[in-house]
Amino acid sequence: MDIIHCDLDAFYASVEQRDNPQLRGKPVIVGALPGQRGVVSTCSYEAREYGIHSAMPINQAYRLCPQAIFLPPRMEHYQKVSRQVFSIFEDFTPIWEALSIDEAFLDVSGCHRLFGSSRHIASLIRSRVLDETGLTISVGIGPNKFLAKLATNMAKPDGMMEFTSTMISTVLPGLPVTCLWGIGEKTAGRLRQLGIDTVGSLFFIPRSKLTDVFGSNTDFYLDLARGIDRRPVVSGTNIKSISNETTFGNDLADPSLIRSAIMELSHKVGLRLRREGLKARTIMLKLRTSDFKTLHRRQTMDSPTETDLEIFTTAYNMYDHSGLKKVPLRLVGVGLSGLTCEGLEQPALFNNTDGKIDHLLDNLQLRFEGAVITRAVRLKSPETDKP
Ligand code: TTP
Ligand code: MG
């Protein structure tokens, strides 16, 4: 029981309620404002009672609870609070890994002589976070990352839970498949069509059917369903890089298809970057040819960026000069490093059209699950329209 997962409760909304006592006990929604086209970033637990949740269109939230208090996010402020909470983790173990702005894993296997049992460490963390920041944090304890995070979700809000080894056989099989890492509603829908709704039911259908859904991750998911997760906690004081890659079903040689893939990946990493309230100094491109040779290229920008267009233009330019144009590729990846939160609230950002478009597209993407909205440039061919 050596992994601890910590996640602040209703983070942005709790910070607002902490800073303004008049908001306490009331439904508070942080995100776009009513009348705007945007979504809920998060909301207080009082607002959740009305069925409101993250990523819901703001006007739907308004219809459900017009008396709620709607506030725009203050990213730089939340970043500061996040750093304050992360520095508390640092006092317990050097091995901790930030997962997002308000959650982290701690490997406490070497800390018991100093701080006692995992349960004791978890309660020390909870009381220090409350004393020093005025915020509640939920904590899960488990033998691995997956079960520790699952325990946190079961303990929320303002709770603590240990997912014991016994619970792997008594509780895990009966939980819905959406409790597995990374399984969202879309995948859950495909699994439901196969008659799978609980973790335990994964073992009652042929593996080939699971492979249709999980592809090369089938073993990873079957392990999770058995309560096994071998991923280590990777130390780091913060998110160091963001990357995403695509392995094509068939190797691709057509530059316009590669270009679309680079555009799609640039958008995915850009979305994550903005979600974390960060900017990137370095853009990375990874190309793998059909004979498994891998080429890495990186370019550092004069000033950090957060726009999809700049990420894409830089990544595509590296592809253009890679010498691999028209060479069949099996994999393309786009990555960002040199991450920083500097200058995020400078006025330039808000005067910057690309930045505004990206924020708008992020909101629409959440609203329509990414199916409909895209930059027109993604649809054009490289020969007719270079970015
Ligand atoms: P979460 O930890 O997922 O949510 P939360 O802290 O608001 O609530 P809880 O953990 O108690 O369920 O995300 C942390 C912050 O990230 C959240 O306060 C706002 C931001 N966020 C978004 O901006 N958009 C999203 O879709 C989500 C899920 C979170
Ligand atoms: Mg949280």
C-alpha cells in the first residue's frame, strides 16, 4: 500500500470560495460566462447537485441553475495555489509526479520510518493542505497508481480511502468499466455493445473482441481489471513535456495525409497545454519509417507559444525539411517541452487572434467531442496552401 494519490476538491471553485466567504455554501461555476459560447471548467459541489459538471455547455448550466454564481477562471492564481500544494508533497517524498494542476501521485514506500503508515501520511497531507491553503484534498491509497486514484475518486469529496488487496477481488469486478484508466463514455459505449458494463465482465468475452476496442493496449486493460498496474511514479516537480503520437493502420507516404496527422496531433498537444495553463518553448517532431528507423527533430522558439497554429507550423516545417517527404511512415508524433507558465496573463495573449481561436475551439471541442469543429487549414492540401 505504498502509492498515494491526491486530488483537490472542485479545485478552481474551491479557491474562489476560499477567497470570497460570500460564495461558500453556494453553487459556484467557473468557466465561460452565461450568454457566451463556452463550457464549465469546474463547479462547486453545491452546483453539482443540479447536475452541472466540467465540460458542460455554460448555457445548459445556466438553465439548470440560473441562481449560480458564474466566474471566469484566474489561471495564474490557481497555478500559484497548485505550486503551494505540490510543495507540501515534496516534504513527504522526493518521488512524486504531478498529473495535472491539482493532482499527483506520491510513492511513499521509503517514507514509513520517518512518517509512519501510508494512512498516517495521507492524513498528515490532508491536514497540512487544509491548514496551509484552506482547501480540502481527497486522498487515495493503494498498491499501485490505478487503485490509488480509484480510491481517491471513491473518497471524494474531502475524504480518504485505502483500496486494499482484498478489495481487488471483492469490489473491483463489480465497478463500471469507466473506472478503468482512460476509459471514457465513448469506449464504454463500444464495450456496452459487446455486453460489457462492469470490470468483471471483461473476462467473459473472447480476447479478439477486446482487441477490437483496446488494440495494442488490451493487456494493459486486462491487467488493470485484475488490479495490476506496473507504471512507476516518475519523479518530477511538474509536467515536463506533453506529447502525442499516431501509429497508422497502413504506412502513409502521402504528404497531405501526414500533414493532416501533424495538424491533429498539434491540436491535441495544444489543447492539453492550454488545459494545464502552460506555454511551450520547444516543439518536437518524431517520425518513424516503415523499416522502424526513428527520426527526432526539435526546434526552440524565440518566445514560448500556446497556439495550435504555431505548434503545427513549426512541426510541419521540420517534417518538410526532414528528407522523409514521400517516404512511407508508420508513426508520427508531436511533442512540447520547455513548459512554462510565464506571461500567461499578459494582454498580448488576449489580443492574439490565434490564441483566441484556440480557446474558442477548445470550448467547442469539449462541447461537440471534437467531431465537428476544425480549422479550415486542416482540410487544405500542402501543395495549394502552405501554412
Ligand atoms: P479535476 O480534478 O478533474 O476537477 P475538480 O478539482 O474541479 O473537482 P473534483 O476533483 O473534486 O472532482 O480538475 C481540476 C481542475 O482542472 C478543475 O478545477 C478545473 C480544471 N478542469 C477544466 O478546466 N476542464 C475540465 O474539463 C476538467 C475536468 C477540469
Ligand atoms: Mg480535483
